[in-house]
Amino acid sequence: MNIQRGSWSVQFSAPSLVLRHPAGASLEAQLSFARGEETWSVVESRDAIPERLALLDAQSNVQGYLSFVGQGDRLEILVHHRTAQFYPGTLRCQGTAAVGTTTFACRLDAPAADSKVVQLASGPADSALNDSLFDIATDTALRFAGSRVVLGSGDGQFAVDLIARIEDAARSALVVELLPDYYRSRYVPYYAPIDKSRCPSPPTGWMSWNTYFDQAGAEENLAEARVGAEHLKPFGMEIWSMESWQGNSSKLPVAHFHNLDLSAHATQFPKGMKQLAEDIRALGFRPGIWTAPFGTGDREFYEAHKSWFLHQANGEPFANWSGRYLLDPSQPEVQAHMREMHRIMREEWGYEFFKIDGMSGRSHGYSAHFFERDEVKAAFRDECPNPFELCVRAFREGIGPDSIFLACQGHYTGPEAEVADASRIGGDIVSPNQTSKWHNLMSQARATLNQLFVHNIVFYMDPDTLLVGDYHATEQARLTTTIVALPGQLMFAGDKLAELTPDRMRLLQQSLPVCDVRPLDLFPIFAMRPVWDLKIRRSFGQWDVVALFNWDEEAHPVETSLADLGLEAGTYTAWEFWTATDLGDVADTLSVEVPGHGVRLVALHRSADHPQFLSTDRHVTQGGTCLADCQWNGSALELDLAVVGGYTFTYRFRVPADYRFVGADTSLQVKATENGRLLTVQATAASSGNEKLTLRFSH
């Protein structure tokens, strides 16, 4: 059989089915039908209707049909009884599917509103909850539906196992549907795949505002950078970014800052911004800078360039968060100035990371909203349907193709999605001149959940700085660390580093480097889900790191079933990261008592019949960034570890009762202790790099 149904070509030669879509998606599979223990055959038509297939029972009688129903990009494989027949049975379609070169398995159909779980992945990790394939480069999704959908990741090809149960007429079909322009048509009209050649991973660094506010000058920034160079750069911190450096920037509001003339604050930055960039680079960091280039508070600049600015019908200048005087981006001269000021910062001063503020926000105080107002549109000198887009493109042209562009705030619904590398996703983690509060952490979590589905696909998410100072209790400091680090977001610190206790500095270190994480749930989430499941897959194995959040004030258990985590049935061994607690084996439900406003972070590994790796305190992903390899050779665990010189990390292993630890072979300085089934190894490296660790066992 060779037919066309909608956009799909359908080829069948018993029992093989081949579906092809002109967009490049394909499914090559075998069809089978089972009635209880009896297997029936799927064959080509046995009558004068060649477009349908026949179901043959064991006696070669036709008992039902498969019809292919196509409309556009949607194809249904409908299985139904012959007239007056009724029997239970299952149609199965097993094979491989492909969409593109940057494809991963994911979930497009949102679960019930009361679902607790949000899914993430690092590496080609699989979940029983996935129902689709998505290709980042082409913005194409391939969705499957049936009574059961199982997808398995491979090398460009994905295993597909689909079942339709004929006893349920409402579910007696398998559906294969191509969704072109998945993000572009639904959420991101300026969709462009994230450019990892320019920015291969989420930026990491430090910035001053959330602790110093507008009072940090060159001296304070360099003092902090020296501490960062000692304690955070070895762990992967890359950028030191300047804030509130402009003329008149030592006191809010931002509208009064001299944002457009490139003058530095005379007393806080006496040697200028070029010298500071050089000093930062000498400490081993890439220099970054904050700009708010849509307006100014400098009346002198306004008077000298009055025609560049927007004016109300009565002649008074427009004003908002970005300035007392706001630029008119419809004018080529204004666009050229926006471009040139950023070119100078990049090429002449040497800055490589640009946090450009005043962009989208949540109200007309920010530029994207402001430019859409009728009275503002009427004030443009030239006809201009896309003023904000002109600004965004001018910024990218100014900073050049190799600099990192953080849009603050950036909206995935706007043009910044096409040209920015990262987006500040929510409000400030503090209020001006105040320390971080619980409501700030809740806002950070809510923004993360809501916009997670574009992270590492459109651009990287910036949840604002990770603040871990003693103004937060330990549980809350761990919670904000988990919110920032587990999803692999930007990790910019913002505390006064020299004032941090070792355990709080450790939280920052355990967030570096950023793990390469992408969403598996490709839709916005507005509910405060308490279970964040990061599925990690490496060439040597797969494990889950499950964050159990308690958003309430009082302690209570937070639980989830293994099925709700998309895990196969079986026994899993569980380790809790923050309290260093062995939770034993889990076979059905993971349930942990979590303090109020706290989190527990549980690593789940499928239980093995030999010694196995459980966890490490090196990073919140418990091996996701520092475990390069882990192989069991029959008598030893052979590990390849990324280590930081001068620091001691703890590694934990589960050892079945019939194995005995014999010793360790390594150039690391190690100390091993045993406690029941648990083997704990503390390892210290003389220098940073990768080190081998072999743990020998007798059986």
C-alpha cells in the first residue's frame, strides 16, 4: 500500500509501516495486533478497499481494519471492528522516529492542573511521561498519542512504542502529528535557536547591586573580585559585571542616571570604565557592564540632543523608569547612538557581557510596553511599527556578534528572543536597600517555573542573583540555591563575599559550573509545583535528582510516586543531598519530611546488584557536572572525577551486603569509611583537573 493522507505519505508492506512528512519527520515501524494471548496479523486489504489494512485472526478471517485518516499534518491510524464484531485487543506500533539533528524527547500535553511534577533533563534522558519529539534547529515537534506512548532516546533516532486499545472506542487510534513552528506559532514569534557558538553555557559571575545597591565603585568591585578569584573562579565563575557606574548613578531612581553619554561616576569610578575592565581581566574574569540606554536623567544631554527625544502633545518630555527624557527610536540618528555607545563599551573599553536593562518588564515603565502606548506611538518622528525591535537590533550590532547579551527583563514574546543570549525572567531578588525576603524567593521560583520551557532552547534564564547571606536561614539559602542551580540557570552571585561563612560560600561553589539542563515540559507553568525532577543521562548511566519543595511555613511531608516522575517500576536507592542522609530503597513512593520554606534534594539511582555511585557533595546535581565516567568492571568501580585543587569532596556509594570494600587506587588523597551498606570516600586533589579513582571490592 502506498497512499497520501494529508501531508503524510503512508507506505505499508506487512508488517512494516513507513510514514514520511515533507518537513523531514519520519516513523518506520512494525505493526502488530494482539487479542489476549493470541496474535493476529496486520496485512494489506483483502477486499476492494485498498486504502485500509486488515486484521486477520489465527484462522485467517478478517475481523477488523486499520484506516489512515489524515488532515494536514495530523495522521490517525484508526483501528476498528468489522461490523457487528466486538473483541478487546491492542494495536502496537514499534519502531524508530526522526525529526532533525537537534531533537530530544519531551512532553507537549500539559498534565492535570493538580500535577506536582515539572520535568527537566541533562543529556538525552528519557521519561515515561514524554509524548513528543522536538527539534530545536527547525522548531518542529512530532507528537504521538494513543493509549500508551513510550519514547526512547537514541543517536538521532528515537525508539517509539505506541499502543491503541480497541476496547476503548475513544482511544482506538494512534495519532502522529507534526507541529511546525511549535514555539514561533504559539509563544515566541521571533524564535531563533539559542546560539551556543557564542555562549556555550549559561553565564556565571558576580554583580554588586543586590547588596551594595548603587554604592559599589571600582574599589568595591575589585575587592570582591579578589575574593571571587580565590573562592569561586576555580569552580567555574567567569564574569565580573559592573552596575550603577554612570554619572549621577549613586542614588535611585534610575531615571536620574546619565545613561546616554558614557560618563562614569566621577568619585566611584575615578579611573574610568576602560581601566576597570582591564583590572577585572587581570584577575581572571571577563568584564561585564550594565546599561539602561533608553533614556537619561541628564538635562544637559537632553538639551544638546532635544530632537532625539519623545515629547507629549503639550511639548513636555515623556518620562518613565529609564529616564526623565526618553529616546525616539524611530530616528536613524538615535539608533546609531544606541549602537555606537555599545560599540565603544565593547571595542574600546573591552567589556564582553552586557546586561541591558529597561527592556520589557511588566508595565509601561519599561520600553517594550511604553512604545506600544497610543500617545507614545503618536509622538514618533518617523512612522515606526517596530520601535523596540529597532532598539534591540541596535544593541546587538553595537556589542558585536561575540559578546553576551542579557536582556533585562527579556520577554520570549518579543524581538529580544532572536538576538539575546539570556533573559532576566523576573523581578529583583531584593527591594531597594533591603535584604532578600521570603516573598522574593517565591517570586524567583514562580518566574523560573513559568518560563522554564524556553530555557536553553530560545535563551538562557536569569533568575537574578543567588543570594545566600545570613539574612536567610539555612533552609531558605538551600532553597534559593536549588531554584537557581538545579534547572541550570545563570548563576550570578551578589553577596559581599568576604562576609560569607564557609558553609554559605559552599552553596555558591556547589552551583558551579552550571549544568547543561533543558526543559522536558514545553509549555508555561503557573502553578507552584513542589516537585522538580532533573533527569541526568550520561554515557555511563542515568539518574534523577528530585527537588521536593515545601512552599508553606510549617513542616510537612512532600511526596511523589515513581510513576509521576516518569520512572519505570522497580527499586531505587535514594540519597538526600542537603542533610547528607541515606533514605534507603524506594519502590513506589518517594516521601520526605521537608521543613517549612525548605527543600530536600534526592538523588535516585536504579538499584544495582553490585556497588554503585550514589552522590557527591561537589554539586547540587550530585554528579551531573563532576562525574565524567563511572564503570563497574566486575570487581571495581572505575571513576573519572572533575576536581578542584585544594578542596575536599565527599563521594558516597551503595555496597550490597555480599560485597566488601578492599581499597582505593588513585593519586588523590583519600579517606574511606564504611557504615552498613554505605561507603563514604573523601578525596582531595592537589590541583584542578580530571582524576581517576578506582574502588576495589571482593565478592
